[in-house]
Amino acid sequence: MSQQEQWKSKIGFILATAGSAIGLGAIWKFPYVAGTGGGGAFFFLFLAFTLILGMPLLLGEFIIGRKGQSNPINTYSKLASNPKWSIIGKIGVFTSFILLSFYSVVGGWIILYIVQIVAGGLNGLDEGRYMQLFEEIISNPFATLIAQFVFILISILVVSKGIQKGIELASKIMMPALLILFIGLVIRSLSLDGAMEGVKFLLVPDFTKLTSESILFALGQSFFTLSLGVSVMVTYASYLPRTQNLPQSAISIIILNTIIALLAGLAIFPGVFSFDLEPNAGPVLIFAVLPAVFNQMPFGMFFFLAFLILFLFAALTSAFSMIEIIVASVTKNNPKKRKKSTWIIGILIFIVGIPSCLSYGMLADVQLFNRTFFDLMDFAVSNILMPLGALLIAIFVSQKVSKDVLFTELKSGSNIGRGFFSIWYILLKYVTPIAIIIVFLDVLGLFNW
Ligand code: PFF
């Protein structure tokens, strides 16, 4: 068991976990779900859910991860002294596998856009053409499959190097670069004519715009962006020494993740309003709208390229965490088996992801349960598997681990008092499960009012 690798530094752990959290969720999904879900009101709800539900769950995953010091499957059976509970880890591994199979499709689109820019293919087109180009790019089966493969390949190469030299080092370089370039992009966006309209759209809440669906989307979004319910945070915390301050780490990650989502919104909406584009354009927002926005600025394509490279980094650091949890489980943390297992797992994920990739082209008309393959996978992960995992983790932590063990673990490395502990415990034991059950009821269609 003590073969388990450890993070080299405290900041390395924070950046790697923030790297898992920050990805397509904050940069691609957040602006478009906020755009369709009510702008400022959605943003405030997302913030509230992140603090009230996401934060306790994140801390819960950290606590059992560090306490267990093992892979996600063993952690649960070990802490509950009952092998049945390993089901939570198994669900997480399965969820991660499916998640990466379609996440890598979007990762591939980013790579294709980078190639397009470098080849000069995005220069000086008019707005409508960017939409068309997006459709053309994502419907090309060979290009998208190759790009998806490249995305997975990069993840394999990094994860097979292990914790310190792979994930930690990559995150240490990528995450600060992302933050700095994002700030540059936002300054650029805010200097556009009419930028304030976009800022108002994102930050001034109009709660009358909320629907029951957008409320539930905000909840799902807060879990998705924090990588919760999949035991990724359990796995990352298992590489921690007892000296790490867990509450402080959780707060840092939440702040970083929220800042990035906010910066993504501030980079996108001022441009959308300044050029009279639609804030509710949906999943195409970044890919079809941003090039049009950047194209109208001096050095626009250069800035867009910088943006895409960081966007790719962010998606990759999330992908690393998805592969890592599978590798840790399959190899039972044996470093000798890491390389080979990572390759096999990566290739299997690619194969399973092929139908998702093709569902924007050749398989666009193939529908299962009224959804394309990509949408079905996304639906299964975001609306069923992740909330289910989060619910089980909340129940496990609050009911299967003794309060004393939880308190001691939480206190180790921090000087948290009983008051903080009690609030955290109540949120995790009662508030989080009830909220998740509401999401499930919505999936079953009980909230069509
Ligand atoms: N948090 C990632 C994002 O927002 O893109 C997605 C994610 C990564 C979800 C890892 C779940 C996970 F286990």
C-alpha cells in the first residue's frame, strides 16, 4: 500500500485538482448554459450551489480519499469494512470511462480549430460562415476521429508518466498560464464597444428569467465543473500527506474554478453583445461565435489561438484525472503496471468514443432513446451517473464513516473548529442528498410545471 505515489508539493495538488475541475465545463459549457439559462440569475444560482452543495461534497471526497490512501475502489470497502461499498468506486471508474469517450470528441474539435488557425483557414470570414465552418469541421469523420485520438494520446503520454512527473508538472505550468492569458483576453473583450451590455447580461441577475430547468441545470453544472461524484477527487486526495490543509485546498479550488468560469463569461459575452450575436447560441457559442468576435479585433486570430491553446490545456488536465482514476483502480496503484495499463485504457476509451465522434457526421441520424449517441452518453453521465455517484458519496461519508474519524481527518493539517465541522456535516448529510434527489426527479420528468 505504501507504494502509493504522493504529490510533491501542496500547490501541485491544488493545481492538479483545479486542473481536473477547470475544463470544458467552465469554459465551454458554462457560457452557453448561462446564455440559454438566464444570464446573471443562472450565474448566481451556480455560485450558490457551488458553495452550499459542491463545497461540502468536495471536502467529503478529499477526506475519505486521504483517509483511505488507496485507489477509489478499495477506499470505500476499506473505510466501511465492507466490500459492497466498493460499488461507489466502480461506478466512478465506469463514469470516467464513458465521460472521457465523448469529452475527447470536444477536445478533438479544439485541436482541429488550432490546426485551422495555424493554416490560416479562420481569417477574415463573415459571421455566418463561422457557423458553417463549425458544422463542416465537426461532421468530417476522419479529421474528427484523428483529432480525438490525438487528444487521448496526449493524455496517455502524460498519465503514463505518473503523478509527480506527469500530472503535477503539467498542471503547474498549464494552470497559471491559463489564468494569465484569460485575464488578457478579458481585458481585450472589455475594451470593445458596447462591452458593458455583455457584462450586465452575465452579472446582473434577473430572477424572473429562471425556469425550473435552468435551476436544475445550474445544479448539474456545479457538480460537473468540480468533477464531483466520480471519485476523481477521492483519488487525487489519496496521494496527499496528512499535512495538507483540506478545507483551504477545497476553497482555493472552488475560487479558481469560479474565477475561470467568470472570466470565460467575461471573455465571451461582451463580444457577443458588441457584435450583435445571440447569447443563447448553445454549444456552438465558443466555436462559432468567438472566431467572429476575435476576427474583428486587431491581432484577433493570434488571441484566438492563445485562447484555444489554453482551452485545450484545460480540457487535457481534466482528461488526465479521468484516466488517472481508472489507471489507479486497474493497477491497484502499482507503478510497474502504470504505463501499459494507461495505453490499453486510453485505446479502449477511443474505441468506445468512435460512435460519439461520428454522431456529428455519419451517424447523425442514428438515434437511441431520441438522442444521438453523443447526447445519450452525455445525458447518462451528467444526469444519471454523476448525480448518482454524488448522492452515494454524500451518504457514504455522512453515514458510513464515524464522525470522530471525519473530524480528525478534517483537522489534520488545518485548525478547523467544531462549528465549521458541524455546518459541513449537516450540509453533506441532509442538504446535498435532498438537492440531488430533486435532480433525479427532474430527470424522471416530475417537474414539468
Ligand atoms: N470538471 C471537468 C470539466 O468541467 O470540464 C469535467 C470532469 C472531469 C467531470 C473529471 C468529472 C470528472 F471526473
